Amino acid sequence: MASQGDIELVAGDQRVVLDEVGGGIREYAARGRELIDGYAAGELSTSGRGQVLIPWPNRIEDGSYEFGGQSHQLELTEPENGNAIHGLVRWQPWTVAEREPHRVVLEHELRAPPGYPFTLRVNIEYTLALDGLTVHTTATNVGESACPYGGGFHPYFTVGTETVDSVILHLPARTVLGSDDRGLPLEAAPVDGTEYDFRRPRPIGSTTLDHAFTELVRDRDGLARVALGGHPGIGLDVWVDQAYGYLQVFSGDPLPDVNRRSLAVEPMTCPANAFRTGEGLIRLEPGASFTGAWGISPS
């Protein structure tokens, strides 16, 4: 049910609820079944549920980075690990720039917050159609100097199973990056011969997932597609365009409110720690924009 501060989109038998706090996805149901492991009306997101991760996804080690010859220090929003995590817009109000029954454009402007002395305008267009939900993001540097940028989203998916162990996962990625005890990425390695090779559909089983996958196999349209299958008649695809070169897949084992109940498949333009390593990092010049699209299709 939608409440004050929520935005509801409807198309056929599909329904999406967006949260104006953070601009993310709170609910998504199709054919009378929930596909998103979201949160209740009037509550705040927990464990990153559905949130928008801008201007960086995942973590920045020590919250510090250099850009343009200057050093910057972000708030350590994951203090137990000494990291800045998941960007700066997760708890900010978003405004409705355009709205139709099946479509909305949300907008937020970052105005040189502490540790990120840049001005960035972000528009997210959510469109619900009979074949699913499309999320189209445009970030524009409206400041006077170049800025670093990365983007991501943090939906958790459910396909009617009690745990993710029996979920059939198809993940077309050739390379995987694990993470250390601070959640920072380890060296990339081929998935060949490992428990992280889901290039052919198979059950997740007991595999613990908190990994970034890259070298994604794409179709002729340039899209990479992750498929999740559960109970008969319940399944979904998550697709990403070429703007998103990484997918963080997380089974939520250490989180009491997730704990393998659902699976996060997180589109990311760059991996964790990109503000420090430069891997996948986007440099936006004044007036420049970066766009990317991803979506969810019931199957």
C-alpha cells in the first residue's frame, strides 16, 4: 500500500511503489506476487533495500580519495569498517519532475555536500510497461569543475522461495571480484571452475554471495541479463545496458533482516572503491551528462 511520500505506478497487473526519501524502489508486484523484498509503508529502508547509490556505489576505503589534485574526506557512514558507503542520496528528499500513471521522473541535486565539493543533478525516470520496469538515470555536472561519478541501485529480489538456496540463478559473467573483511574488493579472477560460475542456470545452494561480477556477456542489443527462477510461474530477469559494467550480487548472510531470504542484484557503473582505484570511474566535465538504463522483467 502506498502512503504519504510514496509514488505509485501501475501498468496492467504490475504495480511499483517508489519512495520519495532516497528515490528508490519500495515495492514491485506482478501477477499478484511480490518480486521485490522491500519495506512497509511509513518505514525507512533497511540494509540498503531498493536504494539509489549515487555518486558512488558500495564502499570507499577510509572515506578518502583524491580527485583533480585535491584530497577529500567523506563521512564514515560504515564506521565499523572505516568506510563511506553507498553514496550521498539514500536519505535525501527527491522531487517529482514529471508524472503519469505508469511513469515518473524523480530529481535530486547534490550541492557540494561535505567530502564531495561538486554540484550534480540526477534525474531518474521510472517507466512501468507490460513487459516490466525500466529505470533510466541521467547525472549532469551542473558545477564549475569536473567531478567523479559512479552510480548503482540496491534492489533485493524474491521469487517465492523461503531462502535463496533453491533459487535458480543465471548470471552471464566471466569475472568475479570477492571482498575482504571490510567489504573492499579483492583482485578479479575468472569464474571458471569456481562456485561463482552461474553462466549456466543452476541453484545457488549454500554459496555465500557478496561479490561484484564483471565481463558481462551481452546480447545483440548490448544488454546483460540475470535470470532468477523460483516456484513454478515465479521468475524475473534483471537487465542492464552498457553503462552498467558490474553487478554486485549479495545473499545478505550477515544481515538479520535478510539472511538469505532474498538476493540483491545491484547494477553498478563501477566496483567498490572506484574513487580510490579509478576502476570504472566516470569523470564528468562541467555541463556533461552520463546516462544508463536497467530494468526488471517478470518471467
